Amino acid sequence: MTGTLLWLLPLFPLVAFVLILLFTYKQHALSHTLALIGAGLAWLGSMVVFYQAVIAPHLAESPIGSSINWLPTGETFFQIGVQVDPLSAVTLFFVAWTILMIFIYSIGYHNFGAKRGVDDQPGLPPHGALVKDKNGHKHHVASVEPMYARFFALISLFAAAMYLLVVSNNLLTLYVGWEIMGLCSYLLIGFWYGKPSARDAALKAFLTTRVGDVFMLLGLAALYTLTGSLNYQAILSNPFILEQLAATTSPVLGLSWAGLIGLLLFIGVVGKSAQFPLHIWLPDAMEGPTPVSAMIHAATMVSAGVYLAARFFPLVSAGWEPGLPLTPTMTIMAAIGAGTALFAATIALAQNDIKRVLAYSTISQLGYMIAALGIGAYAAAVFHLVTHAFFKALLFLGSGSVIHGMEHGVMHTGEHIDPQDMWQMGGLRKKMPATFWTFLAGGLALSGFPLLTAGFWSKDEILSGAFGGGQLAVFIVLALAALLTAFYTMRQITLTFLGQPRTNAAEHAHESKPVMTIPLMILSLFAIGAGWAGIPEAFPGLGGLIPNWFGGFVGSMVHFEHHAEAHSLVPLFTSLGVSLGGLLLGWLVYRRAGAVDPLEKALGPVHTLLKNKYWVDEVYAFLFIRPARWLADVFVSQWIDRRILDGILHGIGRLGLWLGKLVRQGFDTPVVNGAGDGLANGTRSLGAVLRGLQTGRVQDYMLLAILLAVVAGVLVIVL
């Protein structure tokens, strides 16, 4: 039964996508109803699967699932299938919850039930509708999204792809889901395609992630060539194959085949999970609607990258044991993850767009997870993946609620401001209390507020793993990133919700509808309480009071686990210090912030550097984009296309003209035309002769008949 249900999980939202696309494209209520039914059935099925996974004995060694023969490979078939193991079970749990909440939230976000604006156009954000109140006064209100059904169709396909990726038992079908998500991200980031910035962001995301996907595909090809399979159980759970891959040297950089394939797959993760240097697409992805941002940052896209990294972890760690030097690929993962965590956290300090701060926060937190996997803290990395999904979905949806409230204020006042700029907000705590308290819960979880939030427990596990594993450089870098995270989170909360409104639009902002705030409340419960499932046994005071279910469940996926020695007082006090210190410092700096960012005064040119994101985009434009455009415009277009290809085509045309002239002059005119003209002239001459015989006299005709008879008689005699 569970195996059958696993097949159905991606099918539910996929059917919703097809039905909306084909039949309910212009019916708003029916479209979101179908999408909710698909997401709801997938959620229900995921909860059933999760329960069955929790109660199943030895799930890591014997996953629940089924498979079918698909592609013939000689005398055998390539098998594809579905399965649930501890990793996919916990992933299904947070994916199902976050997707369902996002779907419900989207109904309110896109203003279902509101009037359509007269000037609203497909491909552009709604501008609002002009209505009359009871007193006959006209004023602007939010209008419904013109492409309402299209949105729910696309996020249903997005959800189906993620479910397919998670329940797959092999890397091939995982890759299929992986690529479908890439397509969906392109369509949804560029959902408002009438905006040039949205089109550019969609193209940027698609091309950047494709860079990683090419290397990932090479890794899959190499793995299949060496093992004859892409099945998880056949490869990743087979110690003999892992040992062989780890012991065999590849022709590249002296890496083992396990290390090289792991590195190729990891490059795919770098693209999908927006790690340096392929991080540039994720902040620009904020051009899409806010529910899309939540889907990408919490429920699907970037989470899929870390999921894949956790999935192939047995490959990159083959031959490694805690206490031994890291493998080369693990070292690369730890360095890129830790570096990205600190790098993105510094950029978030200087961003003013409420969604961009969260975007760089996501890049930073994903770096935490990658670094944790790089140092071998497997359970801690997956734990942070789960907790992060809940509080980051909460924060993005909360930011969407804030923007929604600010847009109402802008429409009411007519003030020309950016409703996403935190410096245009302030005082929203009283205007939007439900949004404030839930956003605060998510922000504290992101900051790792001690004991009470899920983010504290998962971050503390990672810091403990780094310190206990002797990776002091990683420990220090991640601790600094955590300090900055707490600081910019409190900066965001203070500028948005505390103090007095800094604009008339903020003064007239209002709370979002219950259809938007209820999902925030549900997600806030997970942002607070999810961490209690993974309290380490060795944690001072609380360890052992609540069983570390998560560590035991997910930790069974690997043959080793960090023990009590990894949880000393040093990482604990570090976690407490960076979290509380960062929050306090952020509040002190921004509680009375004026028109100018205090950091701008304090940091000077460094702040400019951070605000411009280290000019990485500009460097990439100089190194890659401009040369590519020059190559396309000058070399390919003007030289290859116009001179070579057009030259060949024009030469073929000239050759055809020459051959035609040759045929006309050498054959057509003298032969064909000559024969025709000769026949015509002969006929004309014969006609003239015969016409001369037509005298009209009977005597002449009789004479002619006699002559013909005589000639005929002679011929008969002769012959």
C-alpha cells in the first residue's frame, strides 16, 4: 500500500496542473480548488507515508517502495521506482506542510474575489481597481491577479516535480524532477513577464542553474558507466561498490572515482542551492510573486539541492571515518558552504528590500547545511534543512503579507514609494499584529534564539559538529555568519515593525486576510517546536529529557554518528553568544535609525561594497556576459552567420543562377526551343503548301486524287 501511495504523491498535483491548464483556465475558484485538492491529497498521502516510515523497523537498510522496468539495456531493463527511507521521509514531511500552506496563502495573496482592474494586463502585477464606498467616494483597492489560474497550474507542476524528486529511488527520475523544477522556476520567476527585470531574472536563473546541471549529468553518466546502475540501494547502500569507487583513481586531479563523481554532482548542488559562485540567480528570483519565492526558498528548488547532497553523501564520504582527514570532495564542500554562509550574510547586512534580505539569508543558511555535510555532520545538516524550510517559508510568506499591507497603504494614499523597501515601513507591529508575531517567531528561529526556537537546535548541532570534529576554521566562519544573521534579522524586524511609521503608506497599512495569516500561524508552530525533535543527548541540562528522535532516525542513513564529545560548552556558549549578541546589537543600532543607515556611516566604502554585493554580477558581466554577447553579435552573427553561412547560401544561389543560364543557353534555347520552333515552322510551311491546293475547283481535286492513286499504285508495285 505504501509503495502505491508513493507513486500517487507526485500524481495528485500533476493531475491538478493538467486539469487547470486544459479545462479551468478562466475559472478562478475552480482552479485554486483543484490545486488545493491536489496539494491536500499529496499532504495527506505524505503524512501517511511519514507515519509508516517512522514505525517501520530498520528503514535505512530496508526502505519501503516499489520499482518497475523501464528502459531496455541489452538483455535487462533499467529500473525506476519510488521509495521512502529516513531522509526522504523527513523531507516529505516539510515539503508537504510548506507546499500546502503556500497554496492556501496564495489565494489571499492574489486577491481572490476582488474586482479586476481596468488597466490590469496579463504579465504585469495588478495595479488595483477603482471602487466606490458607501458614501460614493472613489478609491483604489487591490485587484485580482489577471493570470490567476495560470499561477495555480504552474505551482502545481512545481509541487509535482518536487514530490517526484523526493520519492524517487534512483538518480535518473530524481534528475527528471530536478529539470522540471528548473523549467517551473523559469516560468514562475518570470511570471510577470511584462517586466523586463522579471524576464531577465528568469533567464538568469535558468542559465545559471543549467551550468551546474551539465556537470551533474556528467556525474550521472560516469556513475552509470562504472556501476551499471543509478539506484540508491544498489550503489549508495552497497559498501563493496563504494569501497571500489573510493579505491579507484580517476584521470582527473588524482581524485578517486567516488570523489570525482561526488564533485560533479556537487556542482549541480552549487547551482540549484545557489552556492558561491553560482549564487547570483537566487536574489534576482525575488522578481516573481512572493509565494513563488517561498516555494523556491523553502519547499522545492534550493531544498532539492541540499537533499541531493545528503543523498549522495555516502559517495563523497566513502572511506572516511570521524577523526580522519576529510576527503578532497568533503573539503571542497566544507569550504564552499562555510564561505558562502559568511559571504551571503555580509551582503544581507546592506540590503533594504525585505525579500532580498531573506534571499541572501537563504543562501547563507544553505551554506550552513553544505558545510555541515562537508565536515560529516550528516544528521545536523538534514535537521537544519527541515527547520530552515519551516521558518524560511514563514518569513517569506510574512514578507509577502507585509508587502500586501504596504501596497494597500500606497493605494490609499497615492504615495509613490517602493512597498518592499524596509526604510519606507516602520510601526507595522500595531497595524499588522498577526504578521508581526509570526514574523518574529520566524526571525528568532533564523537567528537561533536559544532553546525556544527550532533554528537554535539545528544550528547548535552544526557548530557542535564542526568544533567536535576539529574543523575549527569552519566553526569560526559559521559562528561569524550566525552572528551576522542575528544582526540583520533584528535589523529587518526593527525597520519593518518597530518604531513609528516612516511613510503615509505605512501609516495606512492593514493586516492581511485570514487566508494569509492562518498559514503563518501554522508555520510559526513548526518554527518554534520542530527543534525539540532533535535535542542532542549530550546537551547540558536538557539532553536525554526528550529523546533525540531525529538524530537516531536520520542518523541511521550513515554508518557513523557524532557522540557526546561533539557537544561541549564551547559551541554551546558560542551559539548563545552569537544569537543573543547579534539580536541585541541589531536592536541597539536600528531602534532609533534615521533617514540614513547607521551601518553606512560606520562602514563607509565597505557598506557600498556590501550593498553592491561585492560587484559579483558586474564582474560576471565583464568576464562572461559581455564576451558572450560580443561572440554572439560580432563573431557568430557578423562573421559566421553573415559572411560564412550567408556566403554559402548566396554562393549556392549564384551557382543556381549560373547553372540556369548555362542550361538555358546550351540546351533550352538551341535544343528545346529549336526543336519546337522547327516543328512550328515546318507545320507552317506545310500548311502554306496545302493551302495552295485548296482552289475550290472540282477538277483540281479529281486531278490530285488521280495523281495520288498513280503514286500509290507505283509504290505497291515497287514494294
